[in-house]
Amino acid sequence: MMRHTPPGLDGRRPTWAEINLENLAHNFRVTKAEVGPSVSVMPAVKANAYGHGAVECARALEREGADWFGVALPEEGAELREAGIRVPILCLGGFWEGQEGLIISRGLTPVVFLEESLERLDAGARAAGKVVDYHLKVDTGMGRLGVQAGRLEGFLDAALGLENVRLDGVMTHFAAADDPDRSEFTNEQARLFAHAVEQVRRRGQAPKWIHQANSAAAHAYPHARGNLIRPGGIVYGIWRDSTNRAIRPLDWRPVLSLHTRVALLKTVPKGTPLGYGCTFTAGRESRIATLPIGYNDGLRRGLSNLGRVLVRGEFAPVVGRISMDLTMVDVSGVEGVGVGDEVVIIGRQGPREITCEEVAASLGTLSYEITCGISARVPRVYTRGGS
């Protein structure tokens, strides 16, 4: 197993996120096997690969045969190109005025949903002496981005007059494919999208790529896969709160774990208040461990007096308010804890596990927000060991 020395053993602060690239590759393979050889796969590596590290994850997924990558911003696509990523990259959020040159020079494919954006792209491509591909996004019910059904004909009319852009794909995005109670709504979105694709083809366009399925839809709605899917969370082993739980999950394995070490141990008498605002008072003589991790690292302040960690394979509760750089936990019930012991914030230690979905549920949010919220000052340590 390839492993870099974790922080804390190499002169750095002992707080780090461990990214298991073998589990990442495994999740890609089981997803690809489920959808079959006729469906291509575009892993979403936007938002720094959901906090996992876009460049390293993209390199690993490119080796596994990823057909496309999905990013939110042209800047994210440019970063991948500069790192040597060669497969097509789709900019899912479109592009801003003035970014046409970046799109063209880096060989990126933008999503387009505004006529004026398409005209600017065409002008930039003409000036560069190129024909640039784009994917047309249709709004079928998500309501964020996309050409509305009633405006599609007008958009297609405008597109037909442009010679330096080519409609390479048509896409939409599902709003509730993870919710079994919203299956009727999801199927209606799929119906509206199929109608939009027919409109595009009737106007003489021949898009190569037809795609609408995110993680949840790719798993729960096989008829909606088209010839390209866009999995996000399942590639990173995050699925419990982002897929349709009525459908049996695949063997998706967690890719990220979050670690730190005990920096200080102290025994405090019963009645001792701890942390900002004195929001916790020891109900007994307690053994308290201070950890070098806080909300600036992504350990959310909302977990104060609510969250838990793993120390020596046992759960230990967070006590007091989580501060910017430090957190306290009560290890009174854990035998033999010492300074320097590894503490797991997210992940497995011994027989027990804390998932990012568990952390998210404690905060009333989504697991993606937890991994995306792990800050840049937390180094990512990449390993190739299986789970």
C-alpha cells in the first residue's frame, strides 16, 4: 500500500484528511459496471472533487477510464488541464462574459443556456479560427439553470445561425431523483427532457451526448441514463443521504477520512466549565483531550456539545464550543489515552465508524457540505490501500 507520512509525524500540525484512491477507483469501477459499456461516465470533480482534491482524484479516475470530467467553473477546468488531464471537461455552470478565451485555449466544453453566451463563444471561436463544442442545458424542473421549454425553439433558431460553435450534447438535471416519494416528478422531468431532445434533432442538430443522470438517477432510474451519466457523491463513497434508499446500494466505499491527534490531556474536577461561553460544565471529574482542529478546518461549530470522535476505537463526545483552531473531547471513558494518540473525526477506527453522513445528519445538512467544507489548510494525504 502506498502511503505518505501523515502530518504530525513529519513536523507539521497533526491534522489531515486521508484520501483513499483505491476506494475511489473501486467506486468508479462498480458504477461503470452497473451502467454497462454503452454508457459513458463523467465523474463530477467540481468543488475540489467535493473536497477530496480535484487534481489527484482526476488523475486516478482518468487512469480508470473516465470519459469526461464535470467541473463547475472554467477555472476548475483550467486547473485540470494544467495538471495534464486530457479527457473532455464539461463546465457545468457555464461561463462568465470574458471567459471565452479561457474556454477555447484550454479546450474546455461549456454548458450553454443563454443565447448571448453562445454568441460570445461563437465570436471567440471565430477569432481563434476554431469550432468549439458546447452542451445545451434544458430546464425540466430544477429551476436553476437551463433553457425553459417555451424558449427552446428561439434558442435553437439563434444557434443555427452560428458557424463556429457546435451542439455536441443536450442535458438536464434532476431535482429529486434521491426521493422515492418524488418518482412521478422525476419521471416527468425525464419525459420533458426526451421531448426537448426530439426538438433539437428535428431542427437538424445531431448531439453526440445525451445526459441527465446524477448519482441518484444513474442508480435508481436506468431509463434516464442516456449515453452519459454524471455521478458525484457515489464516486467518493458518499451515498446514504444522496441516493434513493429504496434501491439497494452498490458496494460504494468511503474515500475520505479526517484525522487529528491528542495535543493535551488534563483532568478537571466536577463543576469545571469548558470553552467559550462556558456552555459545558463537567458533571464529574473528567479527563479532557484538546485536539488541534477547529471550525476553520471544517469541523463545524454546530457540533459543539453534539458531535463525537473516535479515540482508541471508542467514541468520545465533543465538549464545549468548537473554536477556530481547537476542540475538546471527553475521554474519561476511554482507557489509556495519551498525548499523540490518533483521533478520527470522520472514518473508521477499530470496529467503529463515523460517516460524513452521520456528521451531516447531526447538523441537519448534506454530506457533500461536510467534505466540501474541509478547508485548504488541512493537507490531503493520498493512499492506495483498499478498505
